[in-house]
Amino acid sequence: MVIADSAELRKSREDLVASLVSSGALRSRPWRDAFASVPRHIFVPCFFDRTNNNGKFVRIDSESQDDRDAWLRAVYSDETLITQLDGENDAGAAGNTAAVPTSSSTAPGLMAVMLEALEISDGMNVLEIGTGTGYNAGLLCERLGSNHVSSTDIDPVLVDAARRRLRMLDYTPRLAAGNGLAGYPANAPYDRIVATVAVPAIPPTWIAQSAAKGRILANLYRELGSGALALLAVNGQLAEGHFVAQYGGFMPVRSCPVASALSLVRKARGTTGEERVTQVAGQVLDNPSFAFLAALLVPGQRLEVEPEARPREFWLVGRDGSWACQMMDRRGRLIVNQHGRHRLWDILEDTFNAWTSLGEPPRESFGLTITADGCHTLWHAHPGGIAWPLDTA
């Protein structure tokens, strides 16, 4: 069932737009008009929530009278809403604490920040990687016209559903089911490419499919998180630019290997590490500015554990079996044990020392250069400044 627009829904949409303008996420008239015109509720007829449900997902459906108020509040809130679990579009995974979100409707505020950052102008051609519900494609169509918008998603079911929803609103962008890492060469070149999935590296195909002076905006996936949004200008085979100040984390592309931190810690307990004293506590990762840099340079995940009758443990664990565990000994010293090819705590300390020596800079002071051979180089302040090669495996 499609819920038609109504005075109540329009008022909810107006309130959302007002809040996005107030927060600074929406700055320009064309995007304010687009967010005011495109009804998000058409694209999110239901979602999955696990707030106060002991980790279990519950389906919130617009067709349920009991759910309608909660659905309406959520749809026109500035919140990311999970719309698919375990690659399934029905309620099969709801109630399962092990269910994994596989698609979502991004928080409108983050979408607004990204669309504004791209500085899109009339007549530009835009490629979106990660169609999802189709809402972002709808915003692009409203702003540019459907003939200027292309969007691709790995899941053909999601693409078909998005196409139906977009047609309800008379939007007809070019949609395709396929691997977003390959871009969409059929309609290249693109003035702008925006990804609403996270990628471990910027694919060379996106650079190749960019028009002269094109721009790419994407989240670099890292297991430590950080929501690193790189805004890159394309010049031939070179892409270069700064990171956006806004946190922008997305689900990784489905081809990206993801391991449970808890399972890695359990495996690590069966191995022996090398012990030493450290001056850096794991809680330095609670600082968002440092966590951004650490996520890009430290190849692992974090997990804090409170074993019974033992000191609290702070773990860094990598998919390759590398691990580091920091705790306080009886003398009040911070002790770290490390094991594996990557000395994760050594890397964390080096990164922290470099960050503090630079004056604890924010994420937007860092940038990224990608060369024709695919090498990703992180730098501070300007491309000729202090730099680090990025692991993109």
C-alpha cells in the first residue's frame, strides 16, 4: 500500500527541512526545495528497529495502525533507518539478534551535507553508487532532472523497488543492478560521483568515468570506523582533495570482508603476545579527531572487555590474526601485549604521537591523493606535507 501525501506528512517534511537548515546541513535554495518536495515516506514504507528490544530487530510498518505514529516520527527524523536485514526485504530476520543490516535509508542531514559539498550545478550528470531505497536518487532527480541522474546497486531487488517508488513521483533516472565498484560506464562521463556505501579504496573506474574537473565523494571503509568522507577533484588520472568535516559512515560494499571483533578476540586468547609498558591508553580513540586518523592507519577493530575478577581489557584485533591487548597491572602501569604481523599498539602509538605533534588537527585538515597506479596517500594540510601511504587491501 502506498501512503499518499497529506497535510500531516507535508508538515512533517517541512519541519525536517527547517531543522536541517537550522543545523547548517542544508544551505542552498535548490537543495532546500528538493528536500521539501521529495517525500521520504514513499521510499521507506517500513524499517527495522532494535531500540529497547534486547538487540532484536522489530519491523516498524506504515501499514500497521499500531506502528504508524512511530513510523511517521522516524521517517521524518534526521536518523538513518535500517531497511533490509541479511539481504532480505521481508520480516524474516526481525527478532534475530544475529541479523546483519544490509541496506538503509541514510540520515537526511548527512545526505544534505554530502549533496551540498558536491556543489552540483544545473546540467551536471551525476552517478550515485548505492541506490538503496531510491530516496537520494529522487532528490537528485528533483534537483537536476531525471535524465541527468544514474544510480547503481548490487541488489536487483532493491533497484526494482527503488524504480517503482521513483516512478510514483514521475522520476525516471537510469537505474542498474551491478557492482558499484565498476561504476556505470553506459552513461559516463559524470560530473559528480557520490557513494552511499563505504569502499576500502576509491576504484580507478570511478576516476576513469569522471568528467574533466569532476568530483568524487565517498566514505573510505575502515574497521575502526571514523566515517572518513573524502571529497576528491579529478584531474586526468589523478584524484585529490580534503576530507569533509562531517562524520559520514556507511555500510561497506558487500564484497568487503567483515569479521566480528568478538570472534577475533576469542581466537587471540589462544596465542601468546609480547608484553611491554605503554603510555597510550586505548581510550584515546574516544577522541573523534584522533579516531579519524587512527582508523585510516591502524588495520584493526577495537573491543573493550571486562573479564570477571580481572582488569578491564582494551583490544585491537586484525583479520590477519594480529592483536594487541592493553590493561592495567597491579602497579597501576598500562601494559600491552601484542602478537602478529602488525604490531597494532605500536602503530596506534606512532599515530597518536604524530597527531599530537601536529597540534591535534581536525579531520578536515587531512587530505587524500590517488595516483594512476591506484596508490592512496594520506597527507596533512597539503599534498606536499607530512604523508602516509594507505593500505587499501
